Amino acid sequence: MDDAVSTAVLASRGAKAEIFGVIDLTSKNETRIGAISLGRAIQFVANASVLGYHVRGAMVFYGEPGTPSLRKRDCDRLWAKYGGALLQP
């Protein structure tokens, strides 16, 4: 992920996002998470394993159609780089 993409994601942190591909390890069912901010979606995917979710195949969708989705490794990198700044309005 390059700096331009990271900067664009940070600027869009308040945009609505949906997360697909999250498995609840307790119920073994896929859980769809939607209508949250992009920043919170990134935080969730980056930290979901400690909350009892499997997110290796997770994808975060946000923005206009055609905007590239974010994968687990993208969320990990963004959370490590920006942390709490992603949660600011």
C-alpha cells in the first residue's frame, strides 16, 4: 500500500464501510458487519482475532463503486501507522 492510498484512506476515515468475510469462531458462521465508519472497520479487522473472529479473508468495502477494497494486511498496516487518528471525526 503506497502513501497516496494511505492518505486517501485517512481522509475517508468517516465514510461508511462494510466488512465481509468475517467468521465468528464461536458460532462458525460468517458475520457481515456494515454501516460503520471506515476507521472503525479498519480497527475491527486489525484487532478482530483477539475478539474471537477469523478475518484472514475479510474485505472492507467503502466509498464509490470501483474504490479498491481493503484486506486484512492493509488494515493491519493502516492501524499500525495511524491508530486512533482513524477514529477521529
